[in-house]
Amino acid sequence: MISYSCSRLTKLPPYTISTPKLCPKLCPKRFCEKPFTITNVLKIADSLNLSSTDLHSLFSSSKPTILVSEKLGDAGLDLLRSFADLDCSYNLSPDDLCSKISSCDALIVRSGTKVTRQVFEAAKGRLKVVGRAGVGIDNVDLQAATEFGCLVVNAPTANTIAAAEHGIALLAAMARNISQADASMKAGKWQRNKYVGVSMVGKTLAIMGFGKVGSEVARRAKGLGMHVVAHDPYAPADRARAIGVELLSFDEAVSTADFISLHMPLTPATSKVFNDATFAKMKTGVRIINVARGGVIDEDALLRALDSGIVAQAALDVFSEEPPKDSKLVHHENVTATPHLGASTKEAQEGVAVEIAEAVVGALQGELSATAVNAPMVPPQVLSELAPYVALAEKLGRLAVQLVSGGSGIKSVKVVYRSGRDPDDLDTRLLRAMITKGIIEPISDSVSINLVNANFIAKQKGLGISEERVPGNSSLQPVDSIQVRISNVVSKFQSALSENGEISVEGRVKYGKPHLSHVGSFEVDVSLEGNLILCRQVDQPGMIGRVGGILGENNVNVSFMSVGRTVRRKKAIMAIGVDEEPDKETLNKIGHVPAVEEFVFLNL
């Protein structure tokens, strides 16, 4: 496969590859009107006779543009300004947001901005990252973000303690009638008998949603002497046991609790899950705290439960509509209400700002994010360990698909991981996504294929990818090797076929770099960088010099060369890494060497 590429792009900032900004004075109008792709950029460069230095100077002067649509802490803004052109535009209408977004590479929001499908459509492929300064992402259309290849990241850790502390503050304030007594005092009254509270010690607190915030609330409630139970279908039992919390079913938790604290996300499954039927299952006189999402409670049903006495009190920090308008719930005498203050401490605000700024900047620089919401979620420690294998996975996918003869429909791909570790300890989601990206990108007509939308587009195209883990030799590294097999296709390089007729390539990480170790049944050892020429030849003296001489005569620099063979003096594969892309004439000369039986050029 010979495709239009150029090594001049290798040193450009990552974000300019997908959204280059060329100077209008230098670029003909016909180019400025086209969507910028790598191919278009190279054509522009060639038409203007730009050198590598010209290209790098042209691109490095431009910065990505980041739109911040809601207030963010100064520390985060300072970090963003050091990297990008920053546009802080608050209180944008939906139309204003859609109007601005087409000139932005990233968008940072809190909970107030709705990032809808219309926003992603209006971005026209330029928007690469949406950062949610906080935990919940129900105001972002994740399906649309994924389809358009836009990464969504959040800041899940910085405000955890603040939200947990606010939950405990509401718990205590509600139990002792703090807000009502304070209002009474300020009205000139002294009503000690009216505001008799209830004790928390010995009472059962049910935590609905045992994630980061729920876990921290549980720790603090245990310190208050409360008996803590929890419901969360995804919570690890060992983590609950470590804190001293009993995991129960939904109905068991709500029916046994004296206090119920909500910490669940708002999803179609949890929307208005606290309704008339749920309240009917509770103890009479139960008390409810919500610092999660307002939409998980049917507010009309809660109002009825308060009036009937099933719910004695409620402490609410979040509401279905924010700010709530003419809400009878807010004005109910047995409700303590705060204006979404869960993350509102100085420390949390600065922490969230820095955390989301770092995530957005890292994503624009091409780094993998441990806080990605619509990409494979990988813990930071696993992410760090797998980092060297990420490039290998994508390169193998890209190499394998280029070995498929034109017109062959790819429907089935198998990935085999060889590892000395327990298979349950090997998290391959990230590697699978990168292999998928490598396979799809060279053959897809989509504007942008990336880690975010690769799996989505694969499903659209009917591409099935299966995985297998086999025992390896080393337990010191997560993966010994990765093998990619494509079945039921025609290969343009017959030597890449295995005994069962599959295109098969295998690689490993060597000295921290991706290396190709097998092509079909032939063993090789070449670095997967730049461009690669594979030749099957008669195993005889002088072949390396002959082919290398042709490349040298045509000013193509060889970066490495490896020869693999199955039987001495029979057949061999020569793998040659080249810095430049040889022209067709040079490649034809290699093909006409009598001992060369087949060859293929691959762009990696």
C-alpha cells in the first residue's frame, strides 16, 4: 500500500495534526475552504514548496483554543492559559455555544452547560475534548461525543471529600433542625420545644451509591456511631467490608434505614427511582439526604411523602431544575435546602480546576487520560504500566490491515495476548481499542478515528474483534507479545499468511519501543517506526546489499534491516525500515530484483 504521507509531520504539535491552522496569506483560497486533513496539509505544503522547518514554524506558532463556559478556579485557568488560547465566556445560550464551538479544540463545563448532540454537530469535527469540572456527566451527550470522536474527561477526585463533608453537614443539620432553629432565632423567637432533634448514634444510615463520595460518607458516619449499610450493584464487597459496611439489595436498604443518603449518578435507570412506590417501602419517619443529582428523586412524590409523615425530613442540595422555581419542596418546613454546594469549598474548587485543566491539556497533547469517561477506563497505575504497549497495539493493527488486498472485506479479527501473568490481572480494554483504531483508521472514510470512537465505528462496519490470552514466559511485564490475526481475506503479501490462511503479525515491546517479531511464520526483529518494506526472497548472499543499494541510490535512508527465514538457503523475509517513502520507480526496481519473489510497502 502506497499512501500520501510525509515525515515532515512527525515533529508537529499533536493537536495541529487534527486541526491545523494555516496562515491565510500563505494558503491558496481553494485549500482554506477544505477541511484540513493530514493529506490536505501535505498537498498544501508541497504546492507552496514548504520545507520541514517552514512547516514546523508555521504550526508551532498556533495554539489550541479552549472554551470555558462556566467559572473555574484561577489555578486551573492559569494552567490553561500557559498552553492554549483561552476563551472564558459564561452564561452562553445554546445557540451562542453552537456558534462558538466550531472554532474550539476543547470545552470545559460544570453542571450548568448542556453539551448536546447539536453542539457536537456544530463543532464540525474540531472539538477534541470536553472536560467536565466535577464528577457527574449527565449534562454531556456521551453517545454523540463518542460518535464524533470527542473525548470526555471529568475530575472525579478533587471534590470527593467536599461532597462527602457536605452530606455529613446536611445529615447533622437536619437531625438537629439547625436551619429551622436559626431562622426562628433570627425572627426573634425562642422555640426550644419545637426544634427537638433526633440522635444519630446507633441509627442505620443507608448509602445509595457506594462510589468515591458514598464511601467517604460511610467512613464519617461510622465515626458518628451510626450503623451503615449500602446499595450499589457495582460496589466491590471487599471494599465495603474494609470500611465496615454491609451491602444490601435496594429494597432491603431503603426499608431498614433511619437515614438515607443518595450518591448515585443520574441515568435512565436511576431517574426518579425514589418515587411513590419506593417511599411506601420506607420506615415511617425516615430522613433523606441528597447531594447527588436532583433527578433521582420524584420531587412531587417526595412532597407527598413529607406531607404524609412517611418522610420526616429531607436535606437537599440538588434539584431536578436548578435553580428551582416556585418549589413547594424548598419552602416545606421539614426541608433543609442548599444551592448545590456539594463541591463548594475553596480547596475543592481549586482542586477541580487543576484536575480538569490537566486532563484537558493532556488530552490535547495526545496523552491517555485515566479520567476518560467515553474511552476505556483504566486505573492510573495500569495506564502507566501499559503505556509502552499502546503504541505497539495500534501499529500492529495498522500493519495488519495494510497487508489485506484491496477489495477484501474485513469482518473477523482475533487478538492473542501472550502473558506470564494471571489472565484476570491483565486489563486489555485499552490495547483492544488501540488495535481497533489501527485497523479501522487506514480504511475508514470517517473524518477522525481515535480511541474514543474506534469501537463504535467498528460495530457500525460489522467488524468483530475477539481476544485470547495464552501463557507467556515473563510475569515481570504485563504482556510478552501481541498477535493480530485477520481471517477470511486475501493478502497482498502471501508470506504474511499463517498455516491456517490468516494474515498474522506479532510484536513485542523492546527497549521501550514497539517491535515487529513475526510476519506469518517468519521471525523478524524490526522497530515499528516510520515506513516498512517487507520482501520475500530467495535466501542467498548479497540480497541485503542489493536492495539497500537501490534505496541508497534513490536517496532513501535505511534506518534498520532484519532478515528472518524458516530454512537456510530457502526462503527469507527481509524487513527494511526507511525514513522516507520511496517513489514508485524505486519500489519497482526492488520488485525486479530476480531473487525477490514479492514485496510490500507499509506506512506505519
